[in-house]
Amino acid sequence: MVQDAFINRKSAQRPGRFDRELPSSQMACGYAAGPFVSPWTGLEAHVVTTEPHARVRTGLMVAGLIPFGWALAYVAFADPARLQIGAVIFELYAAVILSFLGGMRWGRAIARGEAAWTLVEAVVPAVLAFVALLLIPVATILGVAATGLGFAIWMLRDVRDMAWPIGFRRERAIVSVIVLLLHLSLAVLLAVRLPG
């Protein structure tokens, strides 16, 4: 019996699509009547279909792109001798956001009693962000590649994770693609504009 989403383990079932919504008559506490089983963790879960804070979440996700855009503009238009400042700001912010993405998964795992592997997985973005920061003084472009890789991995992980609300997964995919394009743009600008 399912007492809460993400608690019981099953191995035989594998859901097809995770983004379908059920009629409100089949809803209980904001979850679809499910259950479905995650092909990654084997945990039984219900697809979240109600999102009471969707507008706030969307606004914050869009606002979260501003520091990336500002730092990229700085790199694009600053004096070549000073453009490294913009790259460092970009990478520092990318590291903060990557750590936040891991923290979201950590918090959910603790609150829901998910498998121990989820806790291990949750610290990977912070570790990758730390490595990226260590690379900045040595090879800034490698640092940009490291955080870009982190965003790509966690975008794929989160948009396929049926435990997140459907709207969040869609917005997460869009925002992450924009962040990846900004990373690519930064790498190109650094390759073209960095002196020597």
C-alpha cells in the first residue's frame, strides 16, 4: 500500500510516459492516482499534477537567467584585459545554481525517505561545481565546460524524473537549454577574446 509518493519499491513495472495527467476525480492530495514506478530508482511514485506556486516558480526561474546574461554581456563588451572578471562571475553563479539543483534533490530525498543513492546523487552537482571553480585560474574554458556538463546531466535527469511536477519539468528543460546556450556562448567569447 502506498502511504506516500516515493516510498514503496517495485521492480516489475516500468511506466511509459510520465507527463500524462489524470482527471481531477482521480486526484488525491495533488497527486495522480498512479502509482507509477521510476525506471531509475525502482521507487513507486505518483505524478504530481497540481502546482500551486507555478507562477512564482516560473518567475524565479526566468529571473535566475539574468546573472548569466549579465556576466556574458560583460565578457562580450569589456576590455579584453578585464573580461576574465565576467567569466569568473558567470562561473561562480553557475556553481551556486548547480549546488542548488543538487540541494533540491537532497531535500526531496530526506523529506520523502527516498533511496540512499539519491543522497549520493544529490551531492554530485556541488562537487562538479567545485571542480569547475578550481579550473578557473588554470583554464577558464574547462571550468565553463565542467559547469555546462553539470547542467546538461541534471537537465536530463530532472526532466525525466516523474517525481517533479509536470510544469516544472517542462520549464526546467527550457531554462536549462538557455543556460547551456549561454555556456556555449561564453566558451566561444573566451576563445575569441581572451588575450594571448
